[in-house]
Amino acid sequence: MPRRIGLLGGSFNPAHSGHRHISLEALKRLDLDAVWWLVSPQNPLKGKRGMAAFARRLAAAAALADHPRIEVLDLEARLGTRYTVDTLAALRRRFPHARFVWLMGADILIQLRRWKRWPVMFDRVPVAVFARPSYCQRALAAAAVQRFRRHRVAPGAARQLASMVPPAWTFLPVRLDPSSATAIRTSRAPRRKKSTALR
């Protein structure tokens, strides 16, 4: 039987409990055999400033994943791809018998219009969107939702998503995890000491 694999791409700067939460929900709700975390060497939409070294992000993600069916991979570095649409094309060539599902949080669905050739991504693989705190309402009004409205799959049928011919996508109202890579980086940043000089 072909393997059913969820793909969760990102900078993982750093990886956090939200990534793991989405992955575990995907394994259960989409009936997947595995979830691959595709750690990006450099997200083309993000600057290098504040981006931890690739090897460090990869190792930290592997330590956090800690699950036999979550695999943390450097495939984009090995394939030499920068954009998701190109990564998907390369993965389909390399693993022609796998059934992939692209996984994303609701916040990413809002940003999707900035991605290179994003409609092609929906034409190449089924997509599962997971609820995230404060983003759900805006996500369901996003350009991708409007464009592919007719291809939306009800959560009750999501277990069959990996076997569906794209475009096919679902929005899963899972338990919300408030973790945020931006918030984690901000909390870790050194704080400037207030000047004690007399004025």
C-alpha cells in the first residue's frame, strides 16, 4: 500500500509544541502513516536576521518531535528547492507512490497569497488546514478559500483526504494550541538594560 504522508514545512525557528500538536492531530484525523517536518534552510519570505543556523533548527526540531511517526528532514536542502511548489514537484518525482497531504495552520492560509504559484500547490496535493487561536475567521475568508471553495472536504471525511485527487482541502477545528515561534524568539531575546544615568 502507498504510504500516506503529511508534509509540514517551515523555518521551525524554533520548533514548538504547536508543530507537534498539528502533527499528532494529522496522524489521527487524516489516517496518515507519517508526518514529515520539512525544515527550510531559508524561508524566501523571511529575512536572515534572527534566523538560527539551519543545523541548529534541524536538531532542535528532531529533539522536540520525539515520535516514531514524525520524521524531521532536511529534504529541501538536499533537493535544492526554495519554494513549496518546487519542493512538492521534486517530492512527487522522487516518491511517485507516496500519497502526500500538505499541512498548515490557519495563520499560514492567510499568508498563502504571498507564496510563489500557490494555486499550483492546491492542484498538486490535498491540503489540511488546522485551526489556530485568533486566525480562524480571517483564514476562512482567505483568497485560497474563495478560489477552491467547491473543493472543500468536510472534517468528517478528512480520513480519506490523502486518497483524494487534488484539488481537495479541509479545515479542521482541532483543539487550539497558542504556541508561537515569534513569541518564543521574543521571550528569548536579551532585554536592553534601562539607563540609570541622571538627566
